[in-house]
Amino acid sequence: MNCYNCGASLSPAQNHREHIPPKNLFEGFPIAFRETRILVPACYNCNQSYSYADEEFRNLIGIINKRPEAVKLVEKTTRSFFRLDAKLARIIYGISNRMPFAVKFDLKAIEQFHIKNFKGLFYHNYGIPLTSNFLCLAHFDTNFQKEKSQKLVNYLTQNFSWKVSGDESVFRYILQPYRPDHNFDGSDILPSADEKYFICLMSYTKNHAALVLSERK
């Protein structure tokens, strides 16, 4: 057994386990959704190192949420932003300095969050960690209009089926090797030992999507 993220060998006692996605995205949704999430092995350091990224992304989803069933997520996000004065530096106020009209997010942490989830899904799908000779990049919603990103999104959604962790209303994904000349029949592609590209599309609470590109160096 190996850590999904760093690849370290783990004994059962050393396995701290990582849920993909984290439970903080399930605020307000039925508890049963959390119990069917994807679970992968993780060392202590990797399990703990993404707590900031997890909270940052939870707050992003809470701010952009448009779904009434996620109101608990919004409430928790609001408390998180106003709990400490240190958080207020990220809130942009209007001319009156009384009413906030925008919030700044740590986009690097958001990217790390998506790459972490991609690595967890990769381990879940293939039973091994993604090796360190792969370079991963994450694109968010607004970048999907770029021709290259849209081409990759279409490749995934037109040729493969969505998979779910927890419940499709909270998290779903498609992860595949990138082979545009493959003879598609609706089934997953079995990766080769020297596969050069993997791509993953992830949808969170149907409010936000991310595309992770992974290329062998």
C-alpha cells in the first residue's frame, strides 16, 4: 500500500486515509452522501498538508453557490470569512467601506486542491500513485472557453461516462488517458506503461468545474 500523493510505502497503522472530495463540501447534503466517497491511502504529512486548500475551495464554493440545497455550505463559508480579522484583508469593499462586493481567493491553493483530487482519483482508478515524472496543471471554469481546454472537455464528455464520489449532485468526474485517435466504444481506456497524457474533468456541486492536465516529463 502506498500514499496516493507522495508514493511512500505505508503499513495499515500508517494509513491516514484521504477522502476524495473532502467532507466539507457536503455541508447541508444528506449524511449518506459522505459515506460513499472515494477513499485512498495517505501518509500523515500528505493527509494534513492540504487542509488550507480544502478550506479555501470550500469557501469558494460557498461564495459562488446558486443551489438552495447547499445553503448550509454558504452559512459555514460566511462564518469562516468573518470569524477572524485576518480574513478581512481578502474582502474587497465598496466606496463606503461598509458593503463587501468581492472576495479574493488564493488561486494557487485552489489549483493544489484540484491536483490533489486528481491524484486521489488516479490512485482509485489504477491502484498506483501518479509518478513524480508527471507535470500537473489545473484549469478552472473561466478557462474552458479557450480552444485547447474546450477540446479536452469535449474529448472526455463525448466519449466517456461520468463517475461519482459521494453523490453526483456534489462531485463527479471523468479521468482518462488522452488518445484522440483511439477507437472509442464508450468504455474506459486501459492505460499503457508509457502513457504520456492523462486528463481529468471534475464537477463540484454543479457550481464549479476543473480540468487537470497531466503530462509525462
